[in-house]
Amino acid sequence: MDLFDAIANRQSYRESFTADAVPCADLERIVQAGLDAPSGCNLQTTRFVIVDDPELLRKIADLLPPGNARQTATALIACCVSREPAPSYEGHFFDVEDCAAAVQNMLLAITALGYGTVWSDGVLRVEQRAERIGALLGVPEERVVRIILPLGRPATTVPRREKMAFAQRASFNQWAE
């Protein structure tokens, strides 16, 4: 799939997945796309845990609120950042930006390979879910699971939500309403 087609077709898939496993080679390609993302000062701060063990996937799903994608995913990628990032440029740090860039690359790779996923982070911020998932995955205390990507083959086709027109969100040379 062409890059611009992947961008145009990418969507948050929240429905059920088929029982088809995601091959390790595809999971490696997806995470490599995340590793290839830009990183502030090239510090490459985001770390990833790839989960494809059915029992571990079930344990993670049990920690999350019900949701078709979270309950039926045949793989999951946990994106981990430092709890207290070290400044990398004039007192600033870029761990969140690095993680977001990596996730966007992985979302596009997932789409290009014909899988579905949903960027999930809000659910991790309540009820100690990020910490509990981190403990299941052996994530060190100094890091936290910031985003999870439950993924698999979509069991159904859902329409992509409409995006606003270019002119509603972008302008040349100066702000325009």
C-alpha cells in the first residue's frame, strides 16, 4: 500500500478482530516502523513490548474496560516511556513526542499490512492500569506504559470517520478562520 493510501485509510478500529494470529515477522516490521521514527536529539527514548501470547493478552484485557478490540486482539504493542525523563535539549525533554511519532509510524504500518488497531492511552491513566500492565510485562519501575496498540485482522469493515476539509484546519502563511 502506498504511504498516502495508508494515511488516507488509517482509522481507529474498535470492533472485534478475527482469531488469526499476527505473524512475528509482521509485528517486527510494525515495531521497526516505530523504531525508525524521528526522536528528539536522536535519544530514541521509547521502548516497546510486543505481546502475542494468548494468555498474557487475556490478562491484559481483563485489566481494561470492555471493548471489542481490547478483548479480541491477537497481538498488542505496549509503548513505554520514562516516568521522569532526563532533559535532552536546553532543559526540555521529548519522550512524549518521541512516543507519539513512533506510534504514528506504527499505525501507518499496521494499516499498510491490512491490520486494524486503536491508539489507547486514556484507559491506562485510571485505576493504575498502566502500572498493572507494566507489572505483567516486567516493565522497570522507572518506565511507564504510555500507549497500547491492540491489533489484529479486522472482523468487520467500518466506515472511516470523516475528516474536516483542508481549509478548515490549514492555511498558508498566516492563521485563517
